[in-house]
Amino acid sequence: MPGPLLRRWVRGESGLQLLRTSEFDVVLCDLRMPGLSGQEVFRQVHSLDARAASRFIFMTGDVINEKTQQFLKENGQLCLAKP
């Protein structure tokens, strides 16, 4: 049985391209990335495949930001707070 496969990207555009062509069990996504934000990546993935979007877990150091809280509340995704 093969072990877990990990893919990493830094820019939202790179992640979105990979998410369009591959399937993942879970996606750990920072809300603030260069280029497309994690929110934008999530919205585009969700518009293509709601099942794939349901696998997102977000990370952010900005959990008190009102827009961040609203986004997480609206979408019901888990979020890991970074120090």
C-alpha cells in the first residue's frame, strides 16, 4: 500500500491548476497567498466541483479579520489558526 502523496504550491494560480487536473483526499490551503488568495482558489474549485471543495481545510494567521470570519462561516470549512 503506497504512502500519502504530498503536493505543495506557493501561488494560488499554481494550486488551482493542480486542483483542476488532480484529485486529493484533503487540501490544506492558506487564505493569504501571492496571486490568487485561498478564498479565490476555493471559490473557483467550488464552482467546478463542490465535492473537491469540501476537502479544503484553511490555514491563516488572520482569524480575527471580519472578512475572514465571514468567509469561513459562509462556507463551513475548517480553519487552522497559525501563530
